[in-house]
Amino acid sequence: MATMLRPEEGITHVGKAGRPLTITTMAIRTMEGEIVEHGEGEIILRSPATMKGYLNRPEANEETLRDGWLHTGDLGILDEEGYLTVTGRKKDMIISGGLNIYPKEIEDVIHRINSVSEVAVVGVEDKKWGETAVAVIVAEQIESVNTEAVDSLCREQLATFKCPARSTSAPNRCPETPPASSSRRTSAPGPPSSTAAPLPDLLTGGDIAFDRCGRHYV
């Protein structure tokens, strides 16, 4: 736990994760590698409560513990009042035409459609732009998802470069991480112990659907 949002702040600072605890120093490492007190980029921490390192994982330690800071792998915005807004995971960020796209921002918009129960936005390789965003949508009734409505809403709420290049429907649930949040990775066909494959790899062949075990078919 690195931040705290008081009950009364939940009304005045909707969407914020709070301000750093008194024992925590928080900063942002920008995409250019600069460490700043306020701005947008990777969230980094200093605290007596942070870990000393991973056991027998020197490469992970080298990546995570640098320059006296713990690099969380989370992306966020730290404003001038000290409030943090988490925008996603660094590894999930989509870079399209040199511009950064945060999947969570798109997912939050698509979730406003009543018929949508789950959505996961992933980056898919694109020859022109490097990557483009694709939205995988789960709805109570697949036929109720209107791709034109999704596109229209995204264009109203997001910058053009952030709008998904296409949307596709999944008939059941998206694969989930242990805390029951939608994962952008899913298991390839095979037993549960099989190595997970990145979800974007499964999208390159066309529209994708999931069965209840998280397996895919095209």
C-alpha cells in the first residue's frame, strides 16, 4: 500500500488513487527516462516498506530496483496536489505511430455501453503504425453489441489515434487474473499448465472468441 484516499476525498477526487503515505516518497519516471515530482509515466517509489529484492532473480532486481527507486511497472499521472491517477500497466501500453495508448482509458469508455459486461483492449501488430488497438468485448447478448455504436462512442470520448482499429465479440468471459480482473493474456489450447500466449497473438488471424476455459478459436 503506497497511497491513501480519505473518505471525503473520494467525492472531490473521483478516479484518484490518493496521495502517498507519510513514509512513502513517490515520483514519476517519464518515457524519456527523467524522474519528475509531477507528470505522467511509470510510478516509482521509495519507502522503508518496499521490498529489498526478488529471491534469486538478479535480472528482475536490476530492472525493478534502479537509481534508488522501486519501479512498479504501473503507469500513472501524479498531479501538482500529489494525487495519483493509475492509467494502466507499462507492459500493456500500446505504442501506435509513436504515440502512447493506455488500454484502460479505452476500456473505461466502452464499459459505458449498457450491454457490455467485460472488455479488454490489446495491441495488435500493424505494418503501418507498429501497433493498433483492438477491443475484445463480452456482452450478455453478443448480437446486442453494435460495433458502430462502439466506434461512435470512442470517437466522441477519445482522441482519434486512441480509438480501436476494430472491435470483436467474445461469447463468454475474458480470461482473468487471480484478483478477478480481466487479463490481456489468455491460455493457448491445451492443459492449464501450458504456457500463456499473449492475447494479441491470438487476434492476428481474425475475430476471436473464448470458451469457458479461456481457450480460443477463430
